[in-house]
Amino acid sequence: MNGANPWPVCPRLPRPAAAVLAALHLREPATDPLGELNEREWCEALDYCDRSQLTLPLAGAAAGALPDWVRRRVEEDARKNCIRTRALEELYRTLAGRLDEARIEFLALKGLAHCELFGAIPSRRVQYDIDLYIPQESVNCAAEALAPLGFEPIQGMEDSPTDHLPALIRKTGWEWRGDFFDPDIPVSVELHFQFWNEEFEALTAPGIDEFWRRRVRFTVGGAAIDVLCPADSFGYAALHLLRHLLRGSVKPFHVYELARFLELHRSDDCFWREWTRLHDPALKQLEAVACRLAEAWFGCSVPGEIAGEIARLPDGARRWFDTFALSPAIGAFRSNKDELWLHLSLLHSGSHVWRIARQRLLPLQLPGPVYAVHVPQNGLTPAMRVKKHARYAAFLASRLRHHVAVLPSVAVSGMRWRWG
């Protein structure tokens, strides 16, 4: 595996985004491209960082390469994120108290729950929702228990193929103001009832139900809360990234976070022995796919145990990384569905191949709401109702155009993948 920094020589990615990713590379960080950005490009770079949750990581990794006005803006972002973090901690305590009172067992996933293991400072990590896992037989009771706190499900997401109930939100009347660090952005709560959607992904993850049995107690936001054990926390983060990779919705921060984990624990022999002992070979293979992406993007060290799993990936998956490893990042600017070929390379059934191809090429699922989701029905003015319908129609039309326009490139990328 080549750990060279690929972003300075990635012409299909806009210069601002490429400069950001190049600066965050772990083995060969390159900050010179940041110094070549003009003011307009810096605005584009910051917008990319905000949307990718990379603003604060960039400030930490390349502080000396930021212009003064960018540094001041990012310092203000960090200040507002500290306010958000304190509110998050308070919400964790409130949720834990409410669920404990209702005698509902749960554990916290991702976010503040795994910051220490992943070497992250909570106040420097952006988090917009709280993910909790609750056994399926109790998950609806949990949603009912949180209703008195003002949480209600987002309408229109009931049939979405996820591993959680529709996100729970508070109808505070908040509207988007263009600031990703706005302290008033409401925090949503996602109640997960499974760790992996085997039916939708058509990929089995043997032993994943054991994650619940191996949970451990940890302090999150000042509250004693169950979390995944270290090996399972890493595994869940890898599967979470893989799920978004296969669905064409990778967020660069999740790739960077996993790369940082691999770098931090590269010599932790005890951890990797435990991971090898606890996880089934088929589960480790899925996790290795996500780790391969982290290595390709950010040049992190890959422990021998992970390298062995990567070497055992199917030929089609290894060919995909040789050709398309950077495609998920490029897809944010140039539509593609190159991830389809990676997904197909991991399948073992012809019927699954056809089903996944249809799902990705001709998705039938309607998107969820896109405007004024935090505004209660009785708070919607006539103008807001018109705007809500207009925005949804425009978004739906844009998704239809995307799926139709990308079909010719899918055929070309399929031939590139098949024949190299």
C-alpha cells in the first residue's frame, strides 16, 4: 500500500478541497497548497471544511498555514463549539436520566462516547446528533420515554432503510442561518435498534450482536453510561464509515477520524490481539475495507492485523481501491456512483448483485424533508409552507437529474473496474 499524499495531484478535485485534504494527510502533510489559495478559494475551502466537519481538525493540523482572517474565524468557530459541547454533555445527562428512570437499557455510540479512545478532544469535535443503541424490543418504548422532553420523530422518514428509528428532534422553531457552528442548532437523537443493516446492504457481519453483550461502563458528559468496548467501538466506527461509503455519502471527517485512530493505536499490540480474538473473520473483512479507505486518503499507519485483512480482500475490491479510492471525495463535486463496484465486489450472491445494482442505479426511496424541520406545524406561515414545498420539489428534481445524468459514467467506470 502506497502512503504518499494523493491530494496535491488530484486534478478532478477543486483546489480548495484538495488543499484541505492534503494538509490533513498524516504521513506526508502538505500545507503549501493552502498558501496558494486566494481569498475566494479560502472561502470555498472553509465552506468545504464546514460541510465535511474538518474546520477544527484543519486548524489543529495546519494552524501556521491559515491567513489571519481565517484563523480569527476558526477561533470563533471553536468558541461556539465549546458552547455546543457543554449543551451536548447536558443533553447526555438528561437522556441518561430519563431512560434510567424508565428502566430502559441503552448504550451511547460514536461522538463524545468514543472521543477518548479515538484521541479526540470533545470540544474540538463537531457533533450534531446523539446516537444511542437500544435493543429492538425496547426501542419504541425509549422513543415514548423521550417524548416528554420535547423529542418527536421527523415526519417522512418512516420507510428509510436505516438501522435506527426516524431521528428525534425538538420543534424549537430554529431555522438554518448558514452557520455550521451556531450554538442554537438543535441536537437530534437517533435511537438505533441494530448495529448493521444486513438485509439492506446484503453483507453479513457475523457476531455483531455480541457488541451489546460486551458493553462497558464509561463517563460521558459527566454521566455514567454504557458504551461499546474498545474493540467494538473501533469496529462500529469502521462499519459506520463503510455503510456511508457503499451508499455514496462519505463524510471526509469520518475517514480522517478512523485514520487518526489507526495511527494512534498502530503499536497497541494488546488492542489488536483483542480485536482479532473478538471479531469474526467476515466482520473483520468489512472493517478492513473502511481502514483501506482511511489509509488511501490520509496515509495512516496500518497495523499488521489490518494489513493482513486488507490483503485478503476480494480481487475486485483491491482493484477498486487501485482505481477509485479517491472517487468518494470527488463525488461531492463531480457526481459518480463508483462505490457501486466496490459493493458488488464484496457480494457472494448473484441475486444480491442485481438487487444492490438496482437500489443504487434506480433508487425508489423518496428523500426526507429538507426545510423547516424544526418548526412546528402551527408555526409555519403561509410563505414558509410554500417555500417548504418548493424546496422539496427542487431537491427531488435535482436528485432525479443526478441519477439520470450519472448513468453513462457508471457504465464507463464499470468497465474501468472490470478490466483495470
